[in-house]
Amino acid sequence: MRRALLSVSDKTGIVEFARTLIAHDFEIISTGGTQATLSAAGITVTPIETVTRFPEMLDGRVKTLNPRIFGGILARRDNAEHTRTLAEHDIAPIDLVCVNLYPFAQTISDPQVTLAAAVEQIDIGGPSLIRAAAKNYQDVLVVCDVNDYDQVGTTLAEHGDNLRFRKHLAAKVFHHTAHYDAVIANYLTDDAKPDTLTLTYQRQSALRYGENPQQTATFYADYQPAPFSIAAAKQLHGKPLSFNNIKDADAALGLIREFNDPTVVALKHMNPCGIGSAPHLEAAWDKCYAADSMSIFGGIIVLNRPVDLATATKMHQLFLEIIIAPAFEDAAYDLLAKKKNLRLMTVDFSTASAPEADELISVRGGLLRQERDHVLDDPTAFRVVSATQPTADQLTAITFGLKAIKFVKSNAIVVNTADQTLGIGPGQMNRIDAVKIAVTKALAKPNFDQAVLVSDAFFPMDDCVAYAAQHGIKVIAEPGGSIRDQDSIAMADKLGVVLVFTGNRHFRH
């Protein structure tokens, strides 16, 4: 008779699995809580102490760490010396190991958990058991996932537990323990820049393709995704997200968290095309739409208030890819859901202002890690370098533009009022072209006379100030710091333009 060792933290399905093993002539060995669960179900179980000849000790910290267990798992059946050693020490082989681990990740998800309580949920025996079984997968079936119980049962029934199947289960073990150890390592690490960066993600969905149809792609989520994230978003309606949808939606979420007033963001190809704020959501939508009524077509829309019917009615008239909000009123949802392909999603905005994890960017052969650009530009820290002084309203408009420009690809220019973008010039190889694009888009807007121009980085020469002023811009904000700052200051004074140095660069590559 073959022997199976069952020791699980998650008891889901374990009784049925044990019965399946017994039906295939396995003797069941078990520990503590698993043994109690199986015995209560009327299943005959050999206690682990009977095998080890030692009691559990140290509050259960030591129960399976014993040569009679690990010898039975690790002995190679095709090795005569191993077989003689087992016989000499009266150790019987163990042919199947089914273990899942203490719920460490679940434990630390509780913000009130203490370090001592978390440490007690670091499993030692469990990872050792399944790693040993996975190492000897030629002779031992190893099961670490409750979702594999049915497949293992079917395979046993069909005599299909071949080396390929066993290797597949063994690989799952090492992925599982690597993930488990990474979670523990990250929890215990106080160093913000550890020498070894351990990351762990879980596959959330296979995507139809990547940025282009010829590229395969998969979406992996953090093991504990932040509530305010695309990975934690709930899709209520529409077809699955694409690779580009996910990137755009993520960028839009990053931008909307900058605003407290009712705000609507429209985003295309990783750049905002319109942002509007107002006392209520419908008016915010109107401002967002008016900011660029052409580019919004096929865009990603994020709103930081529940979607009402009035706002939904206006959005329903357009082709949009995704609408994300804290919630949808029933009538608004019913209307928008008439478009079968439109994705409607909700995100927990209550945590939008919570600190965010560092940004990770893959490069060939490595990974870049950086803090996100969450600096809050403070008007009291601005330096007015021109003779002409800004008004309080103009400073408010500059602050609005700085919130937007952090999410515009560099070189970046935003022309805006205190509550609406009018023109955005993203991703240009030189700054004057970015200025021309933004100003050209803004010129036709009825409130252009209230506009300010914000730059994500300094002006390398005075041509940007000259062009903007010649086309009606009266207030310009840039970080300053160029060796030719004085040229821009002189041009601003010559043309009677307000020039403000904000002190913070906001590149977004």
C-alpha cells in the first residue's frame, strides 16, 4: 500500500481528496488539525507521531521535521543504497505529499497584525515537505494547490501520473514557495533599497495580445494589489481589457488621484487629452469633453464621483473604451451597459490618496525602480522671476496644470485654466514643438484669455516664452534651472508675461 502525507492549513476539499486517495489504495498519514478533520469525517488516519515516534513539540513548530518523514520522501526508489538505508532504519517510503502553507499573506493583510503574530504564520515544515517531494518528483506526487485535487484524482484513476505530470506539479511547488518566501522577505525588509529585490505576482488574465496583435501578453497582479488600482478594479460590464487598455487605465487612475473636486479625466495612449473639474460631475464632464472633443473619441474616462444619469447620458453619445468610477447609479449603468463592448469598472476611491508602492519599469536585462512623482507643488514655494506678478487665480491655474503635467509624456506642455485643460503638447523631441501643439489646441477655446502655460521642465532657450506670448499666453510656469534662464526671464519682461519658476521638474518618459 502506498502512503500519502496530508498536512494542510486550508482544509477545503481535503476530506474528499483523502477519500479519493484511499480509493486508490493509499494509507493516509496526517498531522494535528488535518488529522482531526479527517478523523471527524470517519477517515482512518495514521497520526504523524506514529511515524516519527516523537510528539509534536514547541507549540507545533516541530512535528514533521524528522528523518522518518524526510527519508521516506527523499529516498530514490531506483537507488539500491537508498533502499537499503530505508530498510536499515525502518523507514517506509512516502509516495504522495499534499501540503498547503500557513496563510502568511492573509495574516499580514490585516493592518492591525503584530510582527509577532505575523512571524508565527511563517511556515517551516510545510515548505520543507513540499520542496523535498518536488525534488524527488520522479517517485513522489506533490500537491500544494487545492485546485489540483480533482486533476490528481482523475490522473490516478487513469494511471496517468507520468513524469511529465509529476514535473508539472513539482514546478508549481517551487513557484509557490518562491512566492511565499518573497512575501515574507518583503514584509520583514526595512531597507528601501535591498541588495536583492524579490518580486512576486500572480497571473490575473491571459490577454488576447500585447501592444500589437503579433505580441503575446499576460496580466500579472501583485499578490496584494492596492485597492485603488487597475488590478483590484471590478469590471461590471463589457469585453475583457486589452494590454493597452490596462496601461491607459493605470495612467488615468494615477492622474485622477491628484484631484479632490469632482473631476473627469480623458486619456488616450498614455497621455491625458482632457481634464475638467467643477462643483458637480456633469459640469466636470462638460469641461473635460470641451478640452479636446476630437481626441476623447475612443478614450479612457475616469471620474472621481459616482456616475449619475445626466453625465452617463452625455458619455453614452460617444464611442469610449472604458469608464472607471467609484460607482454607477442604477439608471446610469443601465444606459451605458446598452453598449455591449464598453467596459464599465469600479475602483475603491476611498484609498486613492494612500501612499503608493514604487514604480517598476522593465528594461532589457534588468529593472528600474523609483518612487512615484507624488510631490505636491506648493504655490508658496514658487518663485516669480518676471517683473509682472501673477494673480491668486493664476497661481491656482498653475497648480492645476502641474497636477496634469506629471502624467503627460515629456517633453510636455499643458495650457489650462484653473479647472480645465485647453491644450496638451505631449512627447515631443524638442520643447518648442510641444509648446506649439499645446497652444494651437488651446487657441480656439472660448476661455483662452484665462489660460496659463505649464512646462514639465525648464526652457533651454527663450523661444518658448516668445512663441507663447506672441499667441496670447500671459502666464508661464516652468521649473527653472537652465543655464539660459536669464534669456527666458528677459523675454518674459520684454513681452509683459508672468514667468514663475516652480522648482520641481516633472519628466514622464
